[in-house]
Amino acid sequence: MKRISIFFLFISISFCQAQEPKAIKAGIPPLSGEYPKDLNALHYDVEIGLGKNANWFEGSVTIRLLAEKDKPQLSLDFTGLYLDDLLINGNKIEYRYVNGIIKADLYKYKQGETLSVDIRYHGIPDDGLIINKNVHGDPTIFVDNWPNRTRFWLPSIDHPSDKATVNYTIHAPAEWMVIANGHMISKPIQSASTAIGPKENRLTWEWDVTVPISTYNMVLGAGKLNVESLGYAACNKSPASKREDNCIEVSLWVYPEDKIKAKDSFRRAVKMVDYFTNTIGPFPFEKLANVQSSTRFGGMENASAIFYSEKSIAKGRNIEGTVSHEIAHQWFGDSVTEADWNHLWLSEGFATYFGALFFEFEDGKNIFQEKMENSRKRIIKSNDTNHPIVGLENKDLFKLLNSNNYPKGGWVLHMLRGYMGDKLFFEGITKYYEKYKYKTVLTKDFQAVMEKVKGENLNWFFDQWVYKPGYPIFIYEEEWNSSNSEDRSLIVSIAQTQKNAWPIFNIPTQICWDE
């Protein structure tokens, strides 16, 4: 039998109290000029007081900032809560509160100087810090920040381009467990009577993040939780670990009623950490907690403390695919972070693809091919592809959670792997991660690393797949020239028939002939 096979790049291998009168709607990006970048946040020292029967909380934060220019302007996001006090280096100053932004002119500071901003505040949060009862009727409190909802519970530079370390002091009811980013400094102690927040029998927990993270990753959670260690991963390969053996503890925090239901979803979490460590680079954070929570998302990749949908776990769903995706985010999104929301594919596309790669490694190519085919079908069915992956600013950040940034972003990586070959592709991935670990990036930064590894200009690839809309649609015809039985030839005609607004794609193609 004679067979013609055509190989395309797009294939499946598988002041006094002053409260803002109206809170800014979550998901609306900052106005132009809202982030003057005069100041760079270096560290947040956060103290939060919570109560079991209270719908309000009290907070205090000291933000250490570096002046990036002379006479900088302070600009902090903060909305929906009472601002009780604000000091700069221990002194009261005049400030303005406009459209959810705390502003102050700091004329006496010069470039390179550091300063501390102390803010005390309290109130009932409109969003961001979710005070509610869980699916079993017990009170819980969880932070849910993405994309720019940190401002609802923490004065901050609420943008992914600004990273900082953070320390949490959390006063919570004595019968609750408290989780946060980073590592727990010591066992919880009895809260002092002067501790901020509702006056109840409480314990004080302290968590410390020693590497910089974006504010949308800064979270805490509190409630009745069953805590189980799943094991240790990435031993001797994780410099951020606080253990003597440099291992990363992987743990599971779930409501007591759901501890059995959760086991299947998280049974390979340690293997996932090991796989990504060996494939990408060292695990970037101090530990990895997997937490059942009240996040609005199926999973939220908060650095070192991933929050998962409480309803999915309570219903006994197997969410192992989500677990792999969110753990992959620890490298891409949390450690290497998009500097601008419109480059979200550097987070979501990477997590989609590497999340699927774990199953190729563990379960074989057929499972991986099935996942990639499902992603391809999502792309084809979606109208999102009428727009490029990276394009004009999207005014509604939640609309960035689309087929462009997830499955198409994953396919861009898969196609790049197909073009570069496995050896160069994964070499480029490790170099990219090593260069930008704990930093922020744009697509051009990723492209530059892959070009250097490949030794070739890849403008043609990124231009058509990332910066332009659509995908190629092919028709082909074959015609045998049989006039000479001893010298038959085959004419293959290939055409692209996609929409006029879409580009003509440059597709490296092979025509294979089997006797």
C-alpha cells in the first residue's frame, strides 16, 4: 500500500477614618499611570487579626520600599476598608485617597533610599479576603487574590510586575489551623491580649516568605483543617527549603470531612514536584501545601500554598489534572512571572503544557496525546483565536482566562518543541527558568532565550503564533501522473484557507512516502 503523510508543525503528539465610598470592581485593571514605578516594594510585614464569629478583620502592614527616582510618589492600591493610620518612617504625612489609590508626594527622598510605610486598617472586606462558611457549614477565612484583588485586604502595589518578600503574623481562633505562603517559623503560641482583631481565644501563627513573590500570590487561610504530610520531594535540589536535607515537604490541608475523598487527587503530588524539578529546575519555594479552600477558581497557584475548589474536593471529584497544572505554576507564574497581564500565556500556557507533560512521563504518550487533542479541540471551537495571544490591553482581566492563554499557549510550546527537537527545547526551558527565577518577564525574554539555544532567529514563529490571531486551515489535493508507468509522479497541492484577518502561516512541512 502506498501512503502519503504530511507533517505539519500544528500536530498532536499529544488620616481620620476614611472609607472609600464605592469599592473598585475586582478584575478591572489599573488606570493608565496608576503605577508610576517610582517605588519598588521590597518586603511586606503583615499582621492580620481574625475571629471565628466576626465578619470583619483588623490589619497592619509595614511596607519597605526602594526609591527608584528622586522625589518619588507613593501609590498603593487599597479599597473598601477603613484606613486608621498611615506613617512614613514613623512620621505622619499628608496623603490623598483617590479612586482606590493611596497617594503621597515624598519630596525628601532620593533614588536608592529605602523607606517604610506603616498602615493600620480594619473593616468588612468586599472581596479578596473571603470570610464565609464552607461547604460543611463551618466558618473559614481564605484569601483569593487573582488577578488584582489583593487591594481588598492588603494595601499594596497590586500588580504582577512588583515582587517582594513577606512575613505574616496571623491571630486566629485557637481551634483553627492557619496556612500561608513560605515556611512556618515556629509553632503557634497564645495570642497576647493586645493582639489586633476580635478579642477571642486565639493563637498566633507566623509564616515567612524568603523569596520574592507577586502580591496576587500572597495568601493566608484559616479554619478547621486536617493536615497530612504527603512526603518529601526535590531533595538536595531546593535551595529555598528550610530543612537540613533541602527537601520540600508536600502536604495536604483539607476539611476533616473530606480527607478520604481528597486522597486520589493528591496521591502523586510528590512525584509531580520531583518531575518538574528534574525537567525545569529546582523547586523555588520553602514548601508546598495543597489546600481545600473557598477560591472561586478550580485551583489557584499561590506560591507554596495552592488553593483548590472546596466543592470539587467535597464532591469527591478526581482533580489530578488540576493538581499537576497548579504545581507546574510554582515554576511558571509564581517564580517566573509575567510582567504584564497581557503576557498571561507565560503562566497559563506553560502550566497547561507542563501539567500535561507529567502524564506523558508517568502514564505514557497515549494519555498525553489525548490531553493535547482535547486542547486542540478547545482552540478550534473557541472564538478567542480571533485575537492574538498577546495583543491590546484587555480591560477585563478575567477575560484573559481563555483558550488563547491556556490550550493555545500550551500548543505554542508543543509546536516549538516539535521544531527545535526535545534536546534543544528542554535545554532552552531550563536556561529560561534559571535566568528569570524570582523575576518578571515578557514574551520577548522567552523568545530570546530559545533563539540563543536554537542559534536561529525565531521571529517568524512567535509573530504568527503569539502576536497574530488564528491558526492554519489546510486543504490538499493529490494527483498521480501515470502517463509513464515506469516513472510515475505525484503532484500534491496544499493551500491555506483560513479567514482573511488571519495570517498565512509559515509551516515547516515534510511529505513522507512509504512503499
